[in-house]
Amino acid sequence: MAPVSRQNWFFKYKIYHIPFWLLYSYLLWSLEIGSLYQAAQEYFFSVYAVKCFFYVLFPAFAVYFNLYFLIPRYLQKGRYGWYLLFLAFTIIASSFLIIPGYYLSAWLAGSNAKNIFGLTNNWNSFYQLARQEPLKNTIAAITLGMSIKLAKNWIETQRRHQALEKEKLETELKFLKYQFNPHFLFNSINSIFFLIHKNPDMASASLAKFSELLRHQLYECNDQQIALDKEIAYLENFIELEKLRQNQNLAVQLDIDQAHAQGTGIAPFILMTFVENAFKHVSKEKGQSNWIRIVLSVTGMQLHFTVTNSTAGSNAPEVINYGGIGLKNVQRRLDLIYPGQYHLDIQQNPESFNVELKLQLAQLEVSPSTQLIAE
């Protein structure tokens, strides 16, 4: 197990970047002087290794400063003028910071920079050297770093698109297989059937909710995102039907604030899984309080959704491990559709099961098919 731990540590802290830059600088110098052996002698077995180290350190620093500070802060935000200005300053600074390596190498060799490298202690000498090898080396390193970063981002984007397409197909099949589960359908139909004789008005209202539920699953959830208010309406219909077929000892508290939900979109059935899970695993004990609490609110573009249900105490199964297939699926979908834009906290306590989801919503994009229907 020790080698695995070392490997994880090596990649976790990106230590492999160090040999990469050493190898890159060594190969670049080998091409410059035309000899791998002579380049290795200077790089690793002579006092000139200090100068070579400066050629590794400061161009690499310029690369990371560009990738992780300048690009996110200026280029990605459309501040192109500032980005070019600071990038030029970074390149110039890196080029000049390489020059002290020449003087340090000469000092270690027991001589001076003028005798070994022809450098004098004046600005013109600094400038003439900085605009040659240090400048070319820094520009080459930044170009290489940006090329690798762009290629990596492109590959990750392609993989994510492929995973999303695959997940979409798998999710559609799972919806047909699991969301339309016969247990829920038959129990709902039976409950409505018995209500026809006892309370025709309630039976009619329940049948309308049941119809809306089926219509939503068949026709309104085919896009990557749907209107949040439609998803909320679906949840409300589902909860009403579940309350209808559950025993009278179950108290369901629903608190929804959708004042700011207009114009926002959400991936279909993201919220539904947590509600289904609550009804599936809520305690059904006689003589004690069995309850489900559902709270949904929207602030700005931030969704806050909590679902809590009572459990059967120490005799309750571990929902996360045994009944959490749906939970694992929805977390996988969240990772794919909302990377870095959500926080999911699932806790199982002795007397309750709690789910809290914070999700960054998106502005609803109207699909062409939806627009045609609206027109």
C-alpha cells in the first residue's frame, strides 16, 4: 500500500511539474547548443546549473501566474487590454529575473560574469541579454503552458459532453423504468378508485393531479432544463398523491417560496429523487409521530432545498448505503450538470434522515419546440 500512497501524494501536490520543467528546459538548451551530453553536463554537473535553475524557475513562475491569475482574472472576464499589459509585464519581469543566475554561476565558478559571459554591471548589458535567451525562453514556456492548458480543457469538455449525452440516455431509460414504477401507479389508481364512491370531488381533483403528473413525465421533461415552477408543480402533485395513498398517521409539511423562481431553469427530476426517497423511507410506526418536512426557497439565482423525514430509529436501514441508489444517481447528475455549482449534504440521524441541497440555478433557455408551442 505504501507505493500507492506515494503515488497519490506525488500527483495530489503536482510534484510531477518539477521534473517536467527540468526536462523541458534541458531539451530546449540541448537544441540550442546541439548536444544532449554537453547540455546535461551544464545542467546537472557544473556550477552553471545555478544559471539553468533560473531558466527553469522564473519562466515556470510566469506560466503559472498567467494560467492561474491573469487568465481567470482578466482574459476570461473580457478585460483583454489589461491582460495583454500584465502578460507583457510578466514576460519582461521573468526575463530580467533570469539574469542574476549568470552572475551567481560566475561567482560560484570563482570568476565574474564579464569574463565568462561577457556581462558588465550596467543597464545596457542587462537589457541586451534579457531580450535574447531569457525573453525567448519565457515566451516559449508561456506558449507551451497555454497550449497544454487549452488542450487539457478541450479534452475535459469533450469528455463531459460525451458523459452528459450518455447520462441523458441512461437517465431517460431510468425514468421510464423507475419513475413510472407500477407500485406507485397502481396504488394511486386504487386510491382514486375508492375515493370515487366516498368523495367524488376529491377523486376528480386527484385524477387531475395524476394526469398532470403523467403529462409532465411524458412531455415536459425532455429538455436539459425545464422551468423551475413546472418542477415545483410536479412535486406538489406528487406529494398530494403520495399523501392520498399513505396512512393517516403521516404528517407532511410543505413550505415552498417560489416568488423568485420565474425565469429560472433546473434539470428535470433533480429535486424529485429526494422527495421520493423521503416517502419511501419515512417511518410508518403506529403510536408515534411520522413526518416529512420539505422546504424550498429561491434567493436570487440560488436554490435552497431541504427534505427531512422521520425514521424508525435504530431499526431503520441505512438509506445512504442500501436505499440510496437514487441518491447516488442524482449526485452523479449534479456532478455532470452542475460542476462546482452545488452543495449537497446528506445526513442520517437516529430519528431522522436529512437532505440539504444548495444549487446555483441558470436562466431558463427556451427551446425551439417550446417556443413553437407558446406561439
